[in-house]
Amino acid sequence: MKVIAVIPARYASTRFPAKLMQELGGKTIIRRTYEATVETGLFDDVFVVTDSPLIYDEIQSHGGKVVRSVKEHESGSDRIAEAIAEIEADIVINVQGDEPFVNQDNLEKLIEIFKADQEKQVDLASLMTPIDDWERIENPNNVKVVVDEHQMALYFSRSVIPYPRDKETKVQYYQHIGVYAFRREALLEFTTWPMKFLEATEKLEQLRYLEYGKRIKMAITKHTGVGIDTPEDLAYAKTLLTGE
């Protein structure tokens, strides 16, 4: 089973333009993410995929592997699918380019799902974390997921799911962490499917997989990552790096 990591890296960002080229501990964020992913030793190959000549040159000039994206894409799945169309792999893991503190334990959990799936019943794997704070549960920016007894995803929503009709019922809510591992075939199929009602309504691309009958297995984690979306996030990341 060949497992690769793909790091999508767009230059444009609404909240923090050119964030991936910002300096963090003497290296750009995207270079630090790439090197940290390679250093896990979990992957047969690691690639950055980018639409930016600056990011392309940054990775290539430091000996990394990078693929130039030539099309405009509406979703992360489409962008990764273009990159891996000519790359041999069985499992493709999407590593976020703006999370330089790569969590090896999370990546291992995703890989283990496919190693254990001898009958190839799982098409995608992803992560979820328990949440108990009601404000976080109600926040539509926090995507919730419900699963069956085998931790297969039943639905993802920005709404409160399940809805606690009986307030005395003890419910464990889970927030979806948007890190994915794909079977290569499922990822390439995604690009051929038109968007359906649920994805269009919730604006969640993972619902397209469910609407077309793909099976997503979830793993529980308490490591939610340190994403860099604002200058304040970058300042915090620098304190984590230096310990100050």
C-alpha cells in the first residue's frame, strides 16, 4: 500500500494574504509544513501542490517535491485530484499547508484505518474531536459529525446534530477536523460528480462523498492542530516554536 501526502498551498488568502510565505523560525510556513510532514517518516512521497510560482520556487529551491496546479478549483478535493492524476498511490492524505506543527499521531490514525480495512470498505478517513461547550456546538463555523457504532460518518452539518429534543439526554457531540485521507479512486471520482443538494445547502464538500454513497470512517483525536489564519495566529505559533 503506497501512501502519499499532498499539501495544497494557495498563495491568496482572504484573512491573511501570502500567509504561507510568512517567516516562522527562519523558514517559510509552507517549507516548515513540508519538512515536518517528510520528517514523520510515514509517507512514501510528499508533494506540495500550488497555483503560486513563489511557493513553487520556495519548495523546489530547497529540494522539495512540488506540483503546479494549472486549473481553478472550487474544492480542496478537486485541487488534490488534479495533482495526483499522474502520481501512483493507493492512499492520499491531505495535510493542511497552514499547519506547520504536523501532528504525527493524527496522521498515523488515518493510515491505520486503511491498513485495517482489508476488504476495502472505507473510501475516506477523517478526524473528529469531542466538544462539550454549547457555544462551540451551536457555532455554524464548527462542523459537527454524527457516526454509527463503527465510527462511519452518517452526516456532517453546521447545525446542532443530533438535536437534543430531550434536554436530559446525555449526548456526546463531535466537531469535524478537516484532515482527510482518501483512496485514490474515490478522490478521482469526486471530480466527475456534479454537486448535489446537501453539499450546495451546507457548503460542505464532504457531503458530496456521502451523497454518492462513499463511506467515511472517523477517528477520534484531541489534537486539533495549530492553524495560521491571521497575523495573531502567526505570533502565537512563534511562541510555540521558541517556548517563550
